[in-house]
Amino acid sequence: MGVLLGIGASLGFTRLFQGLLFEVTPTDAETFVLISGLLIVIIMLACLLPALRAARMNPVQALRHQ
């Protein structure tokens, strides 16, 4: 959901930053797809690492610790 909202917002802001772009059109589909894919991979890794750590814990010990 966040990626879709970000793509929509970035399409709106491309006209403002058109002068700063070098050899890229403001609505370059390849750039949008690559950056969106990279962000999704980073988000998945950010969620996966804590989940793996939590999965290795003994639930009884975790509850007693709190």
C-alpha cells in the first residue's frame, strides 16, 4: 500500500524536479519499477531479521522475562 501511494506521490512531484533529472524522463517506468522493487526487498529484510530472532526464542522464557 505504501509503495503504491509513494509512486502516486512521486508521479505528482516529477514536474517540480524535472530540471534536476539527468538523462531520465520524469515518468521513466524502469526507474519506478527498480526503486519500488528495491524498497520492497529492503522492507522484507527489515521484517525478516527480527522475526527470525523472535522465532529462535523460547516462548516461556520470553513471557517470564516480561
